[in-house]
Amino acid sequence: MKLKFIGSSDSAGIPVTNCSCAICSEYRKENRKNLSTCAYLELDNSYILFDAGDDSISSFFDLKELKALFLTHFHADHCMGLLRLRYSKTPIVCYHPSDKEGFSDLFKHKHSIEYKELKAFEEKILGNLTITSLPLKHSKNCFGYLIESSNKTVAYLTDCAALPSSTLEFLKTKEIDYAFIDACYDETKSSGNHLNYLQASAILEQLEVKNGFLIHGGHETLEYIKNSGVKLKYRYVVDNEEFNL
């Protein structure tokens, strides 16, 4: 089983339009790009997608079996890819938190997408995987997801400004092999929607994860790290990085 990040950035992505900061300039020079955070699990002959924020995502799954899509929330940078994925010639099941509005006209014109609302801590069993929804603190109803196989446990935790106590206590009962957590900001910033890297690192410490990683970091955060020389205990996932689980 393999987990690959199509993107690991914030909503602006990298490089940012008309930005000449060191990070964006480096990405242009190396002909790289980092999309908004989303990832997929590659199984034997099928895929499970976590978030779908860019319309190019549909090309990743052309002529491949997309078993399911687990959406964290209905902000554009996590669901805009559904505007194209919905025209798939085969059905796609999309699990998501409660949201009456959704995004754009996705609920009105569902096409091939079958939307299935999840409750907090609801388990879905797909083959030998159990995927559990985890409430997160964000400006919209938002779920992270715990992915459990027979020998690996993975936590995907974005977007969030905190983990509710119920989620924190639930995760403490698990032996987490890999955790990927929102760390949108550097240590000088905080908000009610996202964690900074110090806050995110503290949560990884609390959970005693075996392997912890930061995600959803934008160009300003990465530039701050580069310029300040700060040494992080947990590093940021880079564009197109994959993990063999």
C-alpha cells in the first residue's frame, strides 16, 4: 500500500501567481509546482482519494478504479476537483462531513458522484481497510481520517486549528505509524482555522506518533523557515512525495 500526496500546500499552492519570493522563485526555476493538499492511497489495482482541490486531479485517475473519495470539508481548495470528477463515466462514492451548502452546484448537479454524509467517528470498511472520520476544528464542518490496515495506522489531519478533545482522546488509544497534520503557519502566526508548525508538532508529540509530518504549508511559511534557519522536529511533506506503508 502506498500513500502519495498530489499536493501538500495551502490554497494558494506554490508558486503563487506573481510572487517572486525565494520559495516561489525556486519552484519556477526547477519547474515544480505544489498543489493544495490532497493525497491518495494506491492499493493493488485501485485508489482511495483524500480531498480533491485541483481540477487537474481527474487526470490522475483516468482509466483507473477510484474506490472512494474521502472529503475533509467543502472549501474550494479541497473539493474543486469534483467539478470535473463528477463527469466520470463510472460512479464515484464521496464520503464527507455534514454541510448543507456544499460547494458551488455540486449537490444540485451530482452526475456520477454519490455523496454519503458521515457522522463523527463513523467507520467505513473498504476491503482490508477501516477508515474513521475524525472531527476537526475549522471554519466549516471538517473531518480528518484515520486509516487502519492489518499492520499500519495512518492519520490524515487537515484542515484544523485544533483537535477537539474527543478526537485527541480517540487517537491516543491508537498506535499511529504515520500522521500528517495541518501546519499552515509559521510560529509567529495563529488563527482559528489552521495550526502553526509549533502547535502541530505539539499535537504529534501528544499522540506519540512513530512518524509525523507537516502539511498545508504555504510559500510564506516555507520562506520563513528558510530565512530564519529554524530547525523543525517534523518536516513538511514535499510536492508529489509518496510513502510506502
